Amino acid sequence: MKVLVSAYACEPGKGSEPEVGWQWVHQIARFHETWVITRANNREAIGKALTKTPINNLHFVYYDLPDWARSWKRGNRGVHLYHQLWQYKILGIAQKLHKEHKFDICHHITFGVVWHPSFFYKLYDTKIIWGPFGGGEAAYKACVKDFSMRGKITEFMRKIFSLYFFILDPIVQKNFKKASLLLTRTDMTAKRIPKKYLRKTKVFLETGFSNIPASEHNSSKERKNLFTMSRLIPLKNINIAILAMRIILDKLPTAMLHIFGNGPLIENHKALVRKLKLRDNVLFYGNIEHEKLISVIKKMDILIHPSVREGGSHSIMEAMACGIPVICLDNAGPGYMVDDNSGIKINGKNNNEIITEIANAAFKLLTNNDFYETLSNGARSRVNENFLWNQIGDRLNTLYQKVYHGEISS
């Protein structure tokens, strides 16, 4: 087949969403002649990767908005506007490419939320695929109860905003109607798709991993290193991990919490650490280069991931691949990624319960060697059996074949 892909984020070696975009187009090109429209600032990294490992049937077309528009990307809101204008402007490029190559499938990936649709629905005589995308994920209810009034209002407005796009937005509705296949990140988002389109909706996690690293865990060593790895923003809920450390240290004074990442709440978190007198046991590292990530993770023992709303998590994937058990809230993407054999999912009814359950789970993992080894092996197996990139590529190709042969259609 000939496939056209819109991948705004597509940059090898950068990690996070740009790496996801790169891996997806790489997997599509394993089976099909593939053209990718991506941003011009990805050209250098892609060129270096293809020089090192050529892929003959993977072709790139680069486009960026004019220089005067790029300043918008400096702010979070501006990035969304920039992305949508970029999607609109590449439609002409897509139409010209389609006229020349007559694509069998046109697939829109990355920046995957329902309020970031593409304009591929305007292409004719081809099959359209959108996703994986999210936007239907709700914050963990027990945490919303303890949000500030501003946080509660923000969460309520997000629900209204999300409902508008799922039900009323004309561009999203045209995408839903025209697409032969809709891929959603989570079951929560799938349930928001209008019922008449559910027959062509599949839940498909976008995050994957390349190769399982060699196990370096020593079953006889003292375990004490917990860590978080995320942006330091309200939704990541890192203060919960810090509060849990106060309880953990009462039982295990040698325990350490390593906080990787940066963000607007870093000073708030540091203030909380000082207030709880945890400065010797809670350390901040800022952002870690992607190349050093795995070597850092291998030194850790447990990932605490208390995010209240998330489609999929790269840190969870990377931790499990290294045999690190995960403690997370039983909600949305993390609740799917982690099963009972690879981590402990928290179901507290309020913040106090969540903090206590996280502390108890961490203490059990740090002090019960047999239990730890069971979950450590289970974490590696979970990734090895479900989330390797080639497995994701195989599953995606199966869906492509069904779309091409009309087994799934608009």
C-alpha cells in the first residue's frame, strides 16, 4: 500500500511525543511505501537517522509556518494554535502528493487529542485513519474532591470543552464521519465517541518501547530508591508522592525519593519538602537527557506515578521495561498500562487514603523481596509481550489491512 502520514511531532532520539511520531512512521514503513509530512525543524535529526540507517520506502516532506508565526509556540496556548494552522496549511501539500501518488491510506498521528483534528477529511478516493487520540480522559475522581475551587472549575470547564469537540465541533464531526478507522488512546476516550461511529473505533495505546534492557537488579541489595519522572504541573500530582514519603520514612528511614523533571510547581514542591523536613531524603534533579534516561532508571527501585489524568506514560513504559514496579492511580492510561503483575494500582477514595496506600505499597515493595521480584519480572514481561514497537507495528498493519479490504470502513 501507499500511505500518507501527517506527523507534526516526529524526531528520532528526542523522547516523548517526537519519538512516538518517529517510531510510528518507522513501523508503518516496515510494511508500506510511506510519505510523511512533518515540521521542517525535524529535518536535521531525521536526516542523520536516515543516513545512519536508510529506509528506502520512507519519504519525508517538510513544512513550517512563516517565521513570524513561530513565536506563538513559546506559550502553551500558542502551540495549539500553531499546530492547527500547520494542519490547515499542509492540506494543500497532501492534496498535491495524493494527486501524484494516489495513496491508499492517509493517517493523522501525534498531538493526539480530539481538539487537534486534521483536514485529511477533505481528501478523496482514499481511506482516512485518525489517531491514536485522547481527550475523553477524566481526572481521578477522588483527587478532584481535593482540588482547589479554581482547580475544580478548570476541570469542569475542560469537561465542557471536551464534550463540545466530541459532539458539536464541525471539523471533528467531519473527521469522525469520513474516517475509516478511529484509534483512541484509552477506553475513556472511546466511550466519548458518538455511538454511530463506535463500530470503527479501536482502543490503541500509542506508546511503545524498542528493546528490553538487560536486567541489572540485584535481588540481595537494599532497596530504598523511589522516583517520579514527569513535568512538575498540577495534573502530575507529585505532591502526593512527597507526602507519602513522610509516612514511608517513619517505617524505613533510609528511603529516598528522586524527583526528575521540571515545571512551574518545582518551587512549591521544594517548599513542601522543607516544610516536612525531608530535604535529606527527597532530591530534585531537573530534566534528564533522553540518552541518559535508561541508565538513571536502572538505579531506581520503584516508580511512583500519581498523575490524575493521562492517556499514556513514557515514564511508566521505560520503568517497566527496566523491571521497575510501578505505583499509580487506577485511572485512564496508567490504569491500563500497569496490571496486577507489574505494579500496584491505587484506588483511594480521597487524598489521605491515596497517600497512605502509596506509602504502604512502597514499603511492601521495598521490604518484601519475593513480592518485589514477582512484580519486577511481571513488569518486564508486560512490556515484552504487549508494548514493543514491532508488536505495535504488527497490530497496526493488521488494522491497515482490514481498512484496505473494507472490513472496517466509514
